[in-house]
Amino acid sequence: MGSVSLVVDPPVHVFFGGKDLGLTPLKASLPVGRQTLKLVPPAGPSKSVSVEVKEAGGAARFDLEDL
């Protein structure tokens, strides 16, 4: 397993494999490698993003309007 810290503006709920990981900002433990996350804002459509999860950890920052 690896970890990734996520910051999304505005804050969103993050889902992985159908499981709600919580509201951003958050740190999640995920399998190492490229993973697809579903970002669900309080209003508006959900978006999918791909992040690279590393064993040593990492970070990703997204602006929802740019996705």
C-alpha cells in the first residue's frame, strides 16, 4: 500500500472503488500505482481523476473547475 494526500478546491468527497474516503483535504492509503478516484462536489457533476500512488507517499492538488 501507498498513500496520497489530496487537496481539491472546492472541497469534495473522494471515492475509490465505491468507498467514500472522506472530504478533502485528506490523506488516503491506496494500492501503489495509477489509481482512478471519483470526486463528488456538493453541487454539480462528479469528476474522475487519475493519481499516481507511491509507497513513500505523495500529494495531488486539483482545481475542480480545471477538470
